[in-house]
Amino acid sequence: MKGFIPVIVIAALMPFRATAGLSLPDCKPATVIKDSLDAAVFTLRQEGNYLARGKELRTEVISSAGLRKMACCNLAESFENSASVTVGYSDAVTGARQIRLLGLSGVYTQMLDENRPSMRGIVAPFGLSYVPGQWLESIQVSKGLSTVVNGVESITGQINTEYRKPTDEKPLFVNFSTMNDTKTDFNIASSLQMGESWSTVILGHVSGNFKTFDHNHDGFRDDPEMLQFNVANRWLYYGPTGIQVRFGLRALQDRRKGGQEGYDHDTYKLFPESPWGSDILNRSLNAYVKAGIPLSEDNSRNIAFVADYTLTDMDMWSGASKYMGTQNSGFFNVLLQNEFRDSHKLTVSLGGTADFYNENLTRRVFAQTLEPGRSLSEEYAVGLGGEYTFHAGEKFSSIVGLRADWFNGEGLKFTPRLTLKYSPYEVLVLRANAGRGLRRALPLIDNIGVFSTGKSFSGIYGRHLLEDAWTFGGNATFYLPFGASSNTYIGLDFFSTVFNEQMVADYEHLLNTIDFYALDGRRSFTRSYQADFNVEPFRRFTVTTTFRYTDARIELEGRGFTEKPLTSRYKGVLNLQYATNLNKWVFDFTASVNGKSRVYSFMENLRDEDGELLYKNGYSPVYPLLYLQVTKRFKGIDIYLGAENLTNFRQKHLLVGTPVEGMSVHDGMASVNTALPDFDASAVWGPIMGTKVYVGLRYTLWK
């Protein structure tokens, strides 16, 4: 890897409790299954998706049972049962996946790896694909602004992933699945205990496809050809005095080739008939250590710290253009926590981030040439924060936080946050949340689909603008006295995010140009409304329904105040699950309806083969998606068969314009085959792939 800059940083997250910060998800009563003559395995009936009752923030939990409802090859494919999180493709070439929470791109959601910030910067477009679903125990999706302990980059919420633990009683877990499009996924995990104090978990993952297809016959692969290797090793030391030390290493390599078959970035030059495509190589290395030290016998006072370093290296070719980027990142944070009188807790933290970027961009399209330009940048943020938590039994709790961070080039910024939770009755929980969030924008990486176009770039696409937003909202959850469990509820949410400053990638301001500019006093906001209902009408049969409506608007240069493009207005989800006695058979069915979204102005006159407008009134159509899975469980073995997108719905005419024109002039001579200005493969609002059928096997060896 090039550009390796060693960075040693000390970081910290949450105070370490005697339980090592681990909590079990809400589960059904345990059932004992004899797995052999010598051992009994306790299986817990988990809800797949549910609202965590005791959390101050509105938190949706996707448990290990929920992760098994889908093929769940990776984190990006784990949210089909959730209306809170919408997942789509950034473009029709690279295979990059993006999420939306509260109507905004996933870059405004803070991603956490067991409460350590992750997927920051260059890795963000592909980071969801680098978290294998079978490595995870659960996912927690929190809406609104969370604790200042983890920094100030959370604007719309947090998504925290909990991995398989070193202390698991599973010395071997193996998962294998394959789809009809030849995409294959293999995972292995092994948790080992070495004495009373030491334990480790080893995680391995390989995925890829043997063949690519072009089912819509547009000349482009539906999914890129790809191969990913991913390995991690996590350790835990638990001392007799309560000291905990966690550390680990992780490395991955991902290669993906998209676009037209036969594209080769080394020979894409002189011939008008040369295929157009993309070739991306991502490599990443992460190392971390976390420690928690109790300062009192009851652990009411403790100190914690973490050291974390990540190297990300991306080599990306798109047609005749290329982007080479290296990022060295570190976190540091040191916490001191004091809990007193059972109801009061004070946490003081000192922490920050350091990011070193080495970016090299060559942009060669028919309308524009940006010759190799190397950009070196350093982004620092260091801050001091305090957080006071008050609990009045189970009825009321509040978290008041304030953090002051110094950003290089921006100066001192204050970030206040407030969270309230009130339960006047056992069956009613009310939550409110408000505060400020700040993050550095990476214009080209945050909008990676811009590379899958022939459009010119203009504006401040090389500037790492500090984005600034306020989010406020609340949630009411009513628990109802019927059903076979105590987890029957109705939840109602409202959240709004208002930007003071934002990086805008405007496709509509200038003809065949993507204009990057700061919001600079213009208006930009989103408002999100959601309703949830969960019930178990009778034992082992659960019904979950969710509906979300989003109003997202922005004031664009030359267009005025308008809906944000390619942002779905609403989404509804229905999930049904039935399990036979002892979970020998498990049946899952998910249906979703996805609302219309405003398309870009250059798409409004597109027509289908019959000459009919594709986007009447400038909006995409409403479309349904159906998912089905059946699992048969044996002694230590699960076999599952499923299908995705049973309606076979696909976005028509993913490609706008023509990718290849012929020759363009560079340095006074015709030399390079390039894309026309009207070519755009980034205007994706719906599914790219049609119906997919998969089969898989999970094997668990219990201790």
C-alpha cells in the first residue's frame, strides 16, 4: 500500500462496566434443546426487529434472528425489514451501496463498530459491504443525536454493529450461501477461551461472483464482477481486579469491475468501440486497543481509553479518468466517569480525530480534462466534552451534553445535545432529542456516483467543507395489553434536520455539469414521520409493520426551493415470521412498498421503447418488493432457501446518454476515447437487480 503514514492515537468511547459493555437483546423465554449426550444448548427466541424499551434514544434493534431473515451477505443487505433505513445503489456501475436515515445520505449517520467510529472518509461508499452479516450479533439503529462521547459527527443518528464475542460458547461457526447470479458468500468464526482471563474470536470472509449478467440488455453488467477477502482477530483480557483490555486487527481487500464487459483501464485509449467501465481496488487495515480500569470497588468510578488506527487505500478507474486516494486516520478519547447516589452520572471526555488524505484525480471526459492533480490535506479535530445523566427511577431520565472542539481551519465549535426520556405509565414511553452535529465533507467520495458520468466538474469539489446541522425530534411508544408476548407496541416518531452549512452536489444548475458549492445561507431540511406496530398474535408468529414518510427539501442555485432529488417520499414494510415448535422450521415473509421520488431535470423527458414518458410529472413510479425465506434447523445445522425481489421490479433505462463518443482532444492532439457529456449512470432510484434466489447453510459447533 502506498502513502503509509504511521499514526498512533489514543481514543476512548464508553465507560467500561463490569459487564464489559455487553448487553443481551430482549429475548423470549429460553428453550432447552439436547444437542448431544454431554451438552445442552439453550436457544433464545429473539425478536428480529424491535424497539429497545430502556434506551434514552429511539433505538431499533436488528437482532441475530433479524439478520437471519435475509441472505444478509453484508451490512448493506441487512435493512430490508426496516423502514427507518433505506438502502440503494449510488450508481449502476460501481456496486457502491448507500443508506438513507431521516431522508439524508448515510454520510450523515455515524457508523460505529462496537461503539468505535468507523467507515469514515474514503471507505464510506463501500464500508457497508465490508461488514459481513454473519459476523454480527446485532445492529442498533438510533435516530437523533447521541452522546457527545463518540464525537460530533452524528447528525441524523447512529448505526452500531455488535460483533460475535470472544466469550461466545461457539468454537466454530461456518456459513455458506450462493445465489442464482453466482454471487457466493463464505464466512467462518471461531471463539476460543484460553483460561479465565483471555479469549479471542477469529473471523474470516470471502465473497464474490463467478459470472456477471446483463438482464436488461443495456450493455452494462447488472452487478460488478468482484472478489473480497476480509479477516479479523479480536481479543479480550478480563483481569481479576475488573480491568478489561480489548484489542484487534482487521485487513481486507476488495476488487470490483463494473460497466461494459471487456473494459481495461490500461488499454482504454484509442478506439471508439472500446468498452466503458470502472475498475476499483480497495484495501484497508485497522488496529485498535480499548481498556477500561475501575477506580472503585463497585465500578461507579472508572477510566477508559482506546487507541485506533485505520489505513484506507483506493485505486479507482472510470473510463479514461482515475482517482487514487489514501487516508490515514486515528481517534483519541480519554474518559473519566463518576456515578454517585445511584441517580447521577458525570462523564468527562478528551478526544479527537486526525485524518491525513493523499488524493490524486485525473478527470478525462469529452467536455473536460483535469490533468493529474495531487492534493494533500490534513484534518484535525480535538475537543473536551462533559455529559451529565440523571435517572429518577424508571420514570424519567435526562442526558445533557456539551462539547467544545477545535477544527483546523475552522476554529472552535460548540456542540450542545439534550436527550429526555419520560415514562409516566408502564405502558407509555416518551422521548425527545435535540442538538448539533458537525462533519467534514469529502465531495467526490460522498457522491461517488459522479465518476459514473461524462459530466464536467465545477466548483469546490476539492474542498473538505465543515458541514453543520441541527436535529430535533421525538418518539412515543405505547405498549398494548394483548398478544402472546409483552412486546406489542405502537411507535410514533418525528425528526427534523436543518442545515446551517452543507456541501451540495448539484446536477441541475449547469448543463451537463455537476456543480459543487456550499449551501451558504440557502435552505436545506428534512422532516421524517414514522409509525411502527409490532404484535405476536399467537405463540411463534410475529407481525411487524412500519410506515415512514419523508419531506426533504433544498434550495438549489438557479432552481429555487425544491424536493431533494432521488429521495423516496415514503416506505412501508410488512414482515411476517412463523416458527414451529423448537424452531425446527422458520418461515419469513417481507413486503415493502416504496414511494415516488423526484428525478433530475435531465431525466424528465426520457421515454421508453413505446415513446411513453418514463417519469410523468418528473417523479419515479411507486414500486413493491417481496422477500421470502424458509429455514430448516437440524442439530447444529441450519439450511435456508430464499428469494429476493419476487416482483422482479427493476428500474428501466438506468443509463442516460452515451458512455463512449470516440476521440477527445488533450494537449492539442486527439488521444483518448472518452464519455459524452450527457452520459450518466448515477441517477439510480430503484432496484438494479431482478429476482434473486439463494440457498445457504449455517453450521454451529457448540462448546
